[in-house]
Amino acid sequence: MGTRIALVDDDQNILTSVSLTLESEGFEVDCYHDGESALRGLARRPVELAVLDIKMPRMDGMELLQKIRAGSSLPVIFLTSKDDELDEALGLGMGADDYITKPFSQRLLLARIRAVLRRAGQEGVDPTSPNIVQQGELLMDPDRHLCSWKGTEVKLTVTEFLILQALASRPGMVKNRDQLMDAAYGESVFLDDRTIDSHIKRLRRKIRAQDKEFDNIETLYGIGYKYRAS
């Protein structure tokens, strides 16, 4: 069985062409024309990654992402129009892992899908992995994509996990936004600084839901961020 991907777009041409490309590369594809049908479908048959258009009838991509993020860290890639820069920032800030602007090449989409899947990869799990990051009450296991604070699991998206891992792996060391972008997205992706700021806000909010006193991610205005070990 290949990796299953949900493709959600109200443009039938995109559904047909992209699904054919993905299937030719060994992926299994579930196609949906709107957010409502996608939400029902995802409840019935889970996938490893979702590619969502933003502007759709009955439930747009933003609302669908919100509903997905309410109970899942499923990797999500957004499809946006070139004039939707605000949508891109909002989508990434809400927890999308990547975005691609329309029109796009099939090769680019395949590359981005594979990159996100690599970042989210959980194959070959070794519970004794030396890659575990532990800083005080924070415990991160990259091999299993698990994060906990004071023994309670914190569900993070792939991007949030990689940003926190980059900070917590070198406590006290300042990471500027470009360094955090490289850690989370790779060197070939260029994003607005606000994207990293949005992810940091979400990270803080998620951990503070477990511990309202959490303040280990420090902002150095005009410079970047650092993780302060407990």
C-alpha cells in the first residue's frame, strides 16, 4: 500500500491531473471537491498528508484546516492563488506546513509533498533513539514525532515540531528567523518573517494550554528567538 494523500480542490482539472501524477509516483489519492466532503472522508479513511485549496465552496481550506487542527497534526500543504499573500500568511500561521501558489508545476508539488512527508516521517521507530531532546520539562522524540511538557503530550504540526526542536537542541543560543525557516522548511523555501512569528505564537499557546507559566521561548526583538532551559 502506498502513502495515502487527500487532494481537496473544487477545480476538476486540478483533481484529475494531480491525482494522475501522484498515482503514477506510487501514492494513493482520495479526491474531494469541497471542505465538507473532505472532512467526512478524512473521518472515514485517514491519510498521511492533505493538499488543500483555500477558496472552495461549502467549506473553504482555512475552515477545513481549523477543523483538522482541532484534533490532528496531519501534515497539510495549501494551494493558493498568487494574489493571496495574506491567505498564505494566515494559513501557515494556523498550522499549515507548506504552501504552493497557482499555477504550479507537478514537479514542484511532488517535491514539496515528499519534503513534508520526510519531515513527518515516522518509519523505523526506535524508542531508544539517541535523537531525543530533553530540556527540563520538555521532551522531544523526533523519530516518533512526539513532544511532551511535564509528562503531558503536546500535539504539534511538523513545522512547529521542527522549530521547537531547533531551539531546544541548543538552549541559550539565539536563532534568527532565517535559521528557523531553514530548520522547518529547508533552504529552498522563502517566507515572510511573520510566518515564523505565527508559528512561535502557536507553540507558546499549545504548551501554555498545559502549563500557563511556560515562558521558555524567549523573543529577542530585532534578532530572533532562543530557548531557555528550565
